[in-house]
Amino acid sequence: MALMPRKSPLAVAAVGAALALPAAASADIIEVGKLDPPATPSCPSKPCLAVSRTTGYQAKGGATRGLMTIPKNGRIVAWTISLGKPGKKQVAFFDEKLGGESQAQITILNPRRKLRSRAVAQGELQKLTPFFGSTVQFALDKSIVVKKGWVVALTVPTWAPALAVGLGADTSWRASRGKGTCEDTSTQTTQTQPNQLAQYYCLYRTARLLYSVHYVIDPKPKSG
């Protein structure tokens, strides 16, 4: 039987199909959050670990800090997530314990002081179950305007097999959980309301959230 994450709510990667990116003629498209080499999925191994009922972002990946921070003003057009392939009993366990079918979406954060961030925008909620065992790309119905310094997080209202585990101590991600709640991975802490402020106190080391976003940089103003 699959185990719920203990000290860290985790999940996994994979291989696979992708949807086409929206057309962006004469514009630079940057993928934020991608790291090489690809990480190895946790599920369906035992224990099978899943990100659960929180909003989180990758804080560091090896020598790279601020992995999910937007480097320049622009607009997000799509996001990608790599998913493990939990077994039927594992899926049933997570569905029952964590509020239903595996789902996720991206949330845009404006970082504040003391590890707090305010939600400023969000993508559409996507069902993940059909894509288990693959890497899937979701094009946004409407692009999201982002500013330099904002952070793109992954919001998981139920659960998602979307994290690699057992990595180096220099790899870590943060969740929207307050002090003293880092081991509570079943209480709902997702950041889903406009202007909602949350503290990202909990840092989970040796793990990587397996998502990235694709965004178009604002064009430079023409001189003259």
C-alpha cells in the first residue's frame, strides 16, 4: 500500500506526451524550472510519495537558486508537469485520504517579507490521472501576465505524483505551510484565493517538484 509522505510531501517524474505551445511569433519563449538531468520518479516504488494539499515551489536545485523566479516581465503561456505512475491500490489510497482525484494548477506569487507570498494569478485546474507515467504540457486558455521577481508555484488541492526524492541536500522546495505544521501533509493549505497571503515556512530538502512553465518575454520597445 502506498504511504503518505511523512516529513516531506513528495511525488515523481516520467516521460511522455506534450500538447503544443500556443503560437508566439517573433517572441522569445523561456522555460522556467527545467533542470537536467531529469529526475527519477518516486511512484510506483514503495513508499510511493505524493505532493498533497498544498501550494509549493522549487527553492533550489543544486547550485541553482530561485529556480521558479521569473527573470523578466512577460506572460506565461503553458506549464509542464512530470508524473509518476502509481499502482491501482496506491491511487485508491491517495484518492480516499486526500480529497479525491489527482489535480493541479499553477499559481503566481508575489513574494513578500518573512517567507510570505501573495497569490496574484492562477491557471486552470487540470486533472492529472489520465497522464500518469508521462510528462504532459498544458496550454493556458489565457496567458498570464508576470513580472520580474514573481514566483511560479504548483498548487495541488488533492494529490499529485509529481516529485523526485532522494536527491542531494542542496535541492529543496517550499510549501505554503506555517511553522510547526511541516509534517502535517493532509490539512488543506493551498493558495487559491485572489490576493491570498500565505507563509512558505516549510522547506523540504532532497526533493524536487517536477514542473516548469513556458513564458514569452515582453518585447523590447523599439528605439527611435
